[in-house]
Amino acid sequence: MNKTALITGASNGIGFELARIHASRGDNLVLVSRNKCKLEELKIDLEKQYLIKVNIIEKDLSLKSSAIDVYADVKKSGIIVHYLINNAGFGDFGLFAESDWDKQERMINLNITALVQLTWLFLPDMVKRGEGKILNVASMAAFQPGPTMSVYFASKAFVLSFSEAINNEVRGKGITVTALCPGSTDTAFHAVAVDVPDLVTERKMSSAKEVADYGYWAMIKGEPVAIHGFKNALMVNVARFLPRRFIVKMVRKIQEKKHSGKGLVVKLNRGVRV
């Protein structure tokens, strides 16, 4: 019997690559995104290439009750979700005091509320069956405050903490929860808002496929936290021994430098979603 993976933010980037990985291993898919056209293209491609079943749900997860709608659609279709992958995310750049509140609220709804609600909805079904895996896409941003991207960094810190706590709660019940923490990744997100601070000199970004491959196997192995890349893991451990004030100042300088290179200034607030 084929298993099924539900993936949010599946129209591009890491979510898109995770969909291809699951399809290549014979898993059926439920793909969620606002971009119906891209989802339909992906559905046709994956069903033809891998002979699996792909269901698509066009949904803006930044809107209230959208997660409930997704769960209702899945239950109505009689689909059993074995892998829940909360990948959809929204990033923003600018000073918080000068930000657009509607955008900040949508970011919180997407990065936190939808992720938590989908987990809350699907987890009891997994507990009853005694099996299931959840992959929550956090970020290297989860490990430090992020001036000029304050809400985004804080949202990823929430995802990391929440994932570790729930993973502990379901221990011994046949379920695992993994927080994937990628560094700078070559995705549509990165084209507008750099989501993580590189505390080292400029380096080549990882591809979305590389991160997806790493995240998939970390989820299969049941790793609680999966930091992609040796240098990223090293940075996290080194940062623990540095003063918090130093880290915050360093992140601020790096963020401003990177965004100024893209023609952005601190007063602008720019975001991207998948």
C-alpha cells in the first residue's frame, strides 16, 4: 500500500523538491499551495513519471481557518496522511516599527499558526494508527534573533522549539517530529528576503534539492533537529559560547549588507511566499 505525504508550499523550492523525492519513492501526494497552475503542472508530471496519485489543494495558509479547510478536504477524500511536511513560509525585511502590520500578521499565521494547526489536526490520527512522521521546515534563523527580520527569525525559533517539544511528547508512539534547519538556500525566498545570516564569509548557497534530500532522510531517521551543512552545524555550536549582544549586532550587520547588495534599504519591507 502506497503511503501519502502532505506537503505545504509545494509549488517551488524545497517543497517542490520534497514532492519529487516522495513521488520517486512511490508515495502518493497531497500538495498545498496558493499557486494552482504550478500545482497542476507538477501533478501531471509526477503522475505520469512515477504512476502515483497526486491531489492538489489550492489554499492560502496565511488566512484563518485555511488549515482546517485542508484537513477537511483530506478527510473528505478518505486520504490517510503518513508524512506531514509543513514547508510553506513567508519572509520579510525591514524595521519592525516601520513594517506593515497586515504583512506581519500574515507571516505569523503562515509560519506559526498554520503549521501548529495542521500538526494539531493530523497528529491525533497518527497517534491512533501508531505511525507517522512530521517534518517542520525551520531555518538557521531559529538559533538567533534577527534584527530587520525580527518576526521571521522569531517565527522560526518557535518552529524549532515547538517541533522538539512535540517530538518528545510522541516518543514511543511510533511517530517522530523533525525540525529541518537549512542555511542559505537557492529558492524564490532567497531572491527577495535572505532568510538566514551567514556568520562566515560569502559562500555558495545550497540547492533546494540538496536541502530536500537531507531533510527527507533526517525525517525518515526520526532526527529531532536536522541542520543542513557542516559549517551551519559548526556555527550553531560556536554561537552558544558567544555573548547574545554580539550575535545580535553581527546578524544586523550581515542582514543589512546582504540586502543593500540587492538594492534594498532598511525602510523597505519586502516578502515572498510559497
